[in-house]
Amino acid sequence: MKNHTRIIEIGAEGGSITLYKYIDKKNEDWYYHSVSEMAYEDLELEGINKKSKHSMSIAEAFIKMQREYNNVFSLYPLFVHPEYKFIALALLEEYVNIIDEHINYYQWANVLEMEVEELKNSITKNDSRN
């Protein structure tokens, strides 16, 4: 995809959810998430490929993605673009500390190229439960 940058990709049972940055002809940034679901030929179910409406900010795009898939950060992370690592960490911190959901620390640490304890310390620093 020309002018599209994959920011974050999260695997789910039977597919994935990917957030992209897109630069238009006016050199403006737009963000959207795309959902790909596998086809199940045995069950005669076709796969689904859909994308959200474009957002003007990465925060808005993440909010739209999380509204559609409220447990998105507890799914299986596959990729985080290095330039967006700090945003992923901030979102994980909110997810763990405010929404109070569990995440796969090992896999998130792997895709963020961090140690598990470093990740835990980073995203639970404001958590009074520690």
C-alpha cells in the first residue's frame, strides 16, 4: 500500500486488527484501522476485510478501534512500529490501570523489544495496587 504505514497489528482468533497511518495527496496524515478475518471454507463462511473511516489523529483512530474491539489490547500483539512505541505504552498503561484488563506481557514485551519486567514497570507505574 503506497503512503500507508502499519503502526500496530494485533492478532485475533481467525484474523487481525491493524492500525495504519495514511498520507494523502495534500501531505496530510490520516489514520484508520483495518480488520481481516479468515474465510472458513468448511463452514462456507467468507472472509471479511473492512476498514474504518479515516481519523485526523492517531488518538481518535485508537479510540475507534477500541470501541469496536473493547478487549483489543488483551489480544495477541504482532507488531508495533518503533516510532509509535511510546503511544502503544501509553495505551497499554491506560488499558491495564484504568480498564483493568489483563494483557499478554510476554508478547507485548517481545513486539516492543523490551524485557517483561521493564514493560510491567513502565505501564503500571501509576498503579496503586503494586
